[in-house]
Amino acid sequence: MSQVTVENILKEIESLSDEERELLENRLAQLDEAKWQQEAAEARKIARDAGIDQANIDQTIEKLRRQ
């Protein structure tokens, strides 16, 4: 994305009404949440495939706390 495109987008955002800006912010928050959920699911799958479960994590944390 070019600098000009970014500037144009920012100008459009600045011209939004308060209601439109709120809708935009809500939609961006939804997109962020969806991305976070997808990345979290991928991380859980990687951990599961590596044989790591919550019990392993809890045991490791407990060992580190005792050191």
C-alpha cells in the first residue's frame, strides 16, 4: 500500500461522522478479534501436535516458580 493510499484512507476516516467512526472502530475490533481467535486456534493445534497440554504448561510453570 502506498503512502498516498494511506493518506487518502486517513482523510476519509477524518471525514466520517461520529456514528460512522464508531461503526468503523467496531468493525476493526471485530476483525482483530477474529484474527486473534484464528491465531490462538493455530497455536493450540501446534501445541497439541507437539504433545503440549495445559497440564504440561502448569507443571513447567510450577517448576520455574520453585527455582
